[in-house]
Amino acid sequence: MKKHMKTSRWMTGLVAVGCAAGMGAAPRAAAEVSQADFDSLKDLVLKLSDQVQSLRQTNQLEQQLHEQDVQQIQQLQAKLAETSRTATDAQQKAVAASQTAPMPRVPIDEATVNHNFQILGDAEVQYAKTSGQNGSFVMADFAPIFLYRGGDNVLFESGFDFILQNNPQNSNPATPGATTTVNLSFAQLDYVINDYLTLCAGNLLLPLGTYSERSAGWLNKFPDSPLARGFVPGNGVGAELRGAAPLGESGALLNYAVYGVNGPSSSDNTGQAGSLDLGGNVGLRSDNVVANLHGNPTGGGRVAVFVPFKPHYDLELGLSAQSGEWDNAGQHLWTAGVADATLHLGPNLEAKGEYIVSRYGSDDLGNVTQQGWWAQVGYKLAGLNLEFPGINNLELVGRYDSVRDGMGGSTQRTSFGGVYYISNALLFEGAYEFLHSTDPTQADQIILQLSYGF
Amino acid sequence: MQTTMVAALGALLLGVIALTPGCADQAAATGTSATASTRHQLTGAELYSIHCNRCHPERYPTERTAAQWKTITLHMQVRANIPGNQARMILKYLQDNSGR
């Protein structure tokens, strides 16, 4: 036990001596850092100091930007609040105005208006040069059509022709060089009974063939009418039932019309062949009373089939007739028949024509038979897909007429021409007509016409 | 005399047509009409091309207002012998595309 205590004393002494030695050796180790290491550390400390300074400056700049952003946000919030107040004020003012002012009238849809009036029609100006004569502007025509619709089933329509036309050169020198005439082409009241039938009454365009209803200047591709149309009246005063009904499921239609009109009359109250007046059985009687010149109206009608194969491809075939007494004495019958055909083969090719025959009795010549026919073909050059300027607006047309008047006269006419479509409603038409006639006053001529459909 | 008989027969025929709207309307309502059962129902645009181009260059629907087209279509329904149902389809096409 005594030995163990002695050993501990020795251990304690060694530790104390070691500590003392260590404490004495430490200053010697610090004194051993080289000057280079010290300078390196000094540089490092200086660099760190610079970086701290740079970061401090950066922080100050960011602090300034942040303060600016805060200010902008505050300004925007102020503006938003102001805008909101303005909108609220406007809404309050609108509500106040709506409570004090009457409600604005809601416009009525125009399509629901039950009555409507409007004007359609056409206008033409014509220049002609007949062989052996001076050329001139021979006609100006204004042909308005007035339409008044009352509801879904009633329509009143009337067409006028205001024509300024040169008088013949061999007329009486006392007569003016030109005359303005006003004709009532038609004026009829239409009542649509149902989908298939309409009652018409008034001055009617007669469905003797199709020409009289398709003769407006911008519809007819020639500036003048077929010669044979002179054998039948274009209009008459009376009443008519007309319409169309589907034939099967192909889209084909059966067209029909039946009518009674005053009909032709005598221009001089006689039954002479030359006094037949197709203009109508309305006029001044010999007793100075305006009334029918005779009491027997004529009757007529048309039946036709229209077959559309597809849009722009169709065929129409029709037969029509009219008959009645024409002279005042009621001794002579006037009868006319027309066969008509129209064919479309695409949007560029059209062919149509009519055969017309009329027969009437007379005091001096007995039965007079007039007959004639015309055929017309038109082809729009747009069908050729040519790229020449303006050529796609041009349609070439040709027509042949032949008439025999039943009193020894006959005329054959061959016409060539063209239609230039300035627009779909403004047409420039031209034709050169070669005539062979028993009438020596007839001659070849060239006709130019500007037509507008409105 | 013959003229009178022909006119009377024609008037009789059209009188029968005039008195049959009920039958036609009933057939249309039940979907048994010829038009309704057509394999390819013609559209208003097709009917417009079929009928209007027969006599004149087609007019643009925008040339007229809806009310004007209603009057013009009624005018042409009578003038060009267009059945009423087809005229209504043409009118709808024109009004849908009309000028305002």
C-alpha cells in the first residue's frame, strides 16, 4: 500500500513536469510562422474584407430597388382603387338613368315586317344602224316594277315602260323626231291560295309560251324580240289561276295556268284581216263608251314540264293556247298555239325557242294562218377556262327567226351577237341581224344595247 | 264553244288542285310527301340555282334585305311557277345570307 502511494507521487510529478515543459515550448512554436504565411493570410483577410464591403453595397442597392417596387405597388393599388370607384359610379349612374329614362325601343327584325313595298325593274338604252340609214340612239327605256306585299299571300305588282323612241324617218315632217310613250306592261293582284295555286287578276302577262314573262332587257340576250312574238299578245286584262306541282321525287315540276282575258279585238270595228288588234279588247266603243269592244272574252292556258337534272342542268317543255272571238260582230275566231322549249346544259350553255301559230277568220281574206318560230343559243366563254382578260364575262349568242304572216309576207332573220356582263345585272348587248324579207323596208341592221336590271 | 269547254275543263282541274291543300299539308306533316322522301333533299341554295338561273343571272343574296327578299321571292314564286315549299326554302337561303 505504501509502495502504491509512492508510485502515484512519481506519476503526478511527471505530469507536472510535462505540463511545465509544454507551456514553455508553446511560444517557441508560434514564433516559428513564416513571414510569407503571414502575408498570405493578411491578403486573404483583406480580400475577405473587400468582399464583405461589396456585398454590403449590393445589399444597399437591392434595398433601394425594393423600396422603389414597394412605392410602385402602392401607386398601382391607389389607381386600382380609383378605377374601381369610377366604375362603381358609372354603374350607379346607369342604373339611375335607366330608372328615369324610357327603355330604348328594340328594333323589329325587318324580316318579320308584314307589309313591304319596293321597286325592281330594268332600264335600257339602244343604238341601231340599219343598212342604208344613219345610225343613232333609237331608244331609251325605263321599266320599273312596283311590288307591294301585304302579308304572306298577297302581292300587287305592276310594270311600266317609259320609252323614248325615234319616229320613222319617213313620217310626217310635222311630227316630232322622237316620242315618249308610257305603257302599262302589267298590273296584277296575286293571291297565293296554297303552295300549288295562285289567283292573279288584272292586266296579266300571258303565259303564251315563256317569252312574254322573260322579255325584260336584261333577261333577253338580244336587244330585240323574236319576230314571231308579233303573232300573239303579250298581255291581257282578265283573271288567271296558275301554279306548279311536284312530279315524283326527282324535283321535276308540272306547271299549269288557265286564264280568261278580254282578248284581241278589231282596231276599226270591222272584221277585215288587217284590223286584228292583239293589244286588247278594251277601248272606246262607237257610242263613246269606254268598255269591251265585244262581249266574248277569250280563254287560254299553258301546261309545261320542268325537269331539273341538277343545278344549271334542266329542260322545260311547254304547250299553250288561247282562243276567242276577236271581231265586234262575234263572227270570227282567233286562236293561237305556242310550243316552247328551254334547255340548260351547265351554267354556260342555254338553248331555247318557240313555235307559234295563230289562225283567225276575216271578212276579206277568210282564214288567215300565221306561223313562225325562233331558236336561240347562248354560250358563256367562261366555260372554256381561258385566261384572256375579260373573256370570261362574254357570252356569244345566235338566233334564227322565221315568220309567215298568212297574207303573203315572210321574213327570215339570222342574228349573231354577244353579251358582255359588266356585272351580274349590267349587260352590254350587241347583235348583227341578216334579214331576208318580202317587205322591202326591212334591212340588215346592227343593234347595241346597254341594259341594267335593278 | 270548244274554247269554252277547254277553259271549263282547265278551271275544273285547277279547282281540284285548289281544294287539295289539306291533303298535301297532311302528307307533309306526316313526312310522307314526295319531297320529304326524296333521297337527296334539295337545299335552298340548290333550288335558288335551279330556278333563278333559268331566266336571269343569279343575284347575290347580299343585294337585298331579308324583307325585300320576302317580297321578291313571292313575286318570283308567282312569275316562275315555283311551288310554295320550294319558295320558302329559297327564301330562307336568301334571308340567311342577305344584306342587313
